[in-house]
Amino acid sequence: MELNRRTLLTGAAAAGVTAAAGGAAHAAGGRKPVKSLFGTLADGTKVYRWSLENGGTRLKVLSYGGIVQSLEIPDRRGRYANVSLGFGSLQDYVTKSPYFGALIGRYGNRIGAGRFTLDGRTYQLSVNDDANSLHGGAQGFDKRVWDVEPFTRGTDVGLRLSYTSADGEMGYPGTLRTKVTYTLTRSGDWRIDYEATTDRATVCNLTSHVYFNLAGEGSGPVYGHELSIAASRYTPVDPGLIPTGELAEVAGTPFDFRRARTVGEDIRVAHPQLLHGKGLDHNWVLDKGVTGRPEHIATLRDPASGRTMRIATTEPGLQFYSGNFLDGSLVGTGGSVYRQGDGLCLETQHFPDSPNRPSFPSTVLRPGQVHRSTTVHSFSA
Ligand code: GLA
């Protein structure tokens, strides 16, 4: 049975399910987010954790990297679980995080050889993934301290995060003023609005790198989750995970998620593309393309708990990464070791390496323009 949020809340209250420690708001249209100290960086900068709750969804966000440190949603019986992989300490985020929960900028995913040419000038970026630049370079937005302002607006609660990236940072041209808004709505949706402006022509591709496990982080692999993606094509990659430029049909391949099926069904098929990323780690070309309003593009469901997440976005691409590089060397938030496939990312984005692929939707941002994108995660059980 598909319960709506209000039913769930009532059900949870009736079952005596309690709010998380820290006493977040119980009702829709909840109160202001609550701030607590999470840790201190080596240079003395204090990092805070903000807790917010609305419509049955609970979110904890760090000022470091805009990281979603915890995302709790109920199952069909009202039992909460943290469905995002992460750590309990700031030290772990600083020293060994594979982008757990983080905001990604200036450029989500890879730029080949960490180099691109814009208006006749070639820019060399910070290279941090063999010969390529990944997720904004060695010190991307995931490793920056953001200004965070809480807000309540009608029945919404949320956080406004801002970070200004200096001209030349990680090799990118232009001062990029970035604002990201996390909103929890009264129906428990988690909405992300990205905005950026520049003072010189540059490229920009912002996303969020939450690793989802709808059975709860640390509970084992997500291969039994059912996934659908509204995409008839994907962008094949070379062995360095840089798109070849081709838009290949998903029909008849392990990349066909047009109808819901389990994540693990084809993960061991000896398709050459699966060998490059040790599993699924590709950009799906969303059939809807770039849109002015977020449109539904993917649904992820854990049949055992009933927890279901629907994603809507304005973006033209979705990087689906099946947690292939998790290798049992990290201990997560709840004290369990993360192994391969224990979480998956669904990163709404423009396509990887777009600055070097004129045929892909453009990621160029010029002075006077505003980069805008929105992604909404809706939960039910
Ligand atoms: C992205 C990439 C992956 C990997 C992860 C981080 O999703 O596509 O190849 O680099 O980030 O580990």
C-alpha cells in the first residue's frame, strides 16, 4: 500500500515512534532548523551541523561541503532509518570521504585531461583522478566551508548555503558566486535549488553526491533495490570514464532501466562498459532534456522496507554510480564497514566532459547570466 505523508506521520505517532535526538519539529511546517557544533578543522574553523525536519523527513547538513550527514525517512510501518552513507566524525569527512553526501562543484564528474578551451583560451584544471579532473578538482566545493542560513517560509523549512569560489580556483576562470538551497516541504520532499553567477565566462555543473541505501546505511548492498530511469540513451565512456561522445541506445543492454528492475540484475554482465567503472558508473541521457521545471526522471525503491524515492529535475543527465569503488576500508555512520554496492548515487547533472563536447548541452556560464537548476527528492513507503 502506498501511504501518503500525513498518514505516515499519524501512524508513526500512534506507534510511539519518537523524534531524533535534538528534538526536531513533529508537525508539518516545522520550526527553525537547529544548529550544533560538529567539529573543528585544523585551521580552527568551526564546522556546524544543522538538523531540520518536515513532513516526516529528517535531514542533517554540515557547513563543511554542504554535506548531507544523515537523511532519515520512515518505512511502511513508520520506522525510521538513515538512508544516506556517511561518517560520524568531521575528521573522516576531511581525510577519506568519497564525496559522501557532498555538494559538488564547480563541475560534477570528469573533465578529460582536466583541460578545456573557452573563447579561444585554454584552462588547465586541478587534476585529481589519474589524468582527469573529477568533481571540481582536488579542493572542490565538497571540501569548502559554506555559509549557512536557516529559514522557514510558510510551511517550508530549509537552509541557504553560499560559497564564493575565487577567480582561478582549481584552475577555473571567473569568480563563481554559488547559492544552494535545501528545502524540506510539508509533504517531506527534499528540494535542492542551485544558483550561480560569474564575472568571467566559465563552466559550471553543480550536483549532490548522496549515496542512497533505502534499507538503511550499513545494511548491505543495494542490489535488490528497484530502479527506473526515464532515459533511452546513455553516454558510453573510455577506460578513464570520459564520454566517447556517442549517445548509445540503452535497449538490449544492462543500461536499460526504462522499466523498473533491480540494480543488481545485470551488474555482473560482461559488457565492456561495465568493466571500465567496475559496475554502473555512467551518465544517462534523460529523455526530457533540459527543462524549466523539475520533471520526474527516476524512482528508486527498496521492496523490503517499502521506502521509495522519486527524483524530479530540470537537468538533462543523471549519473548513476553503483558504489563500485567502496572496498571495505571505510567505517560508516552507524559503525558498519561499507563494501562495494552498499550505496548508490543518482547525481542530476549536465553530461561529463561537456566543456570538450560541443554536441552536449552547454555548461558555459557568462557574466550577466544566472545558472539555475533544481532537483526534488520525494519519499513514500
Ligand atoms: C562519481 C563518479 C565515480 C566515482 C565517484 C566517487 O559518481 O562517477 O566514478 O569517482 O563519484 O567515488
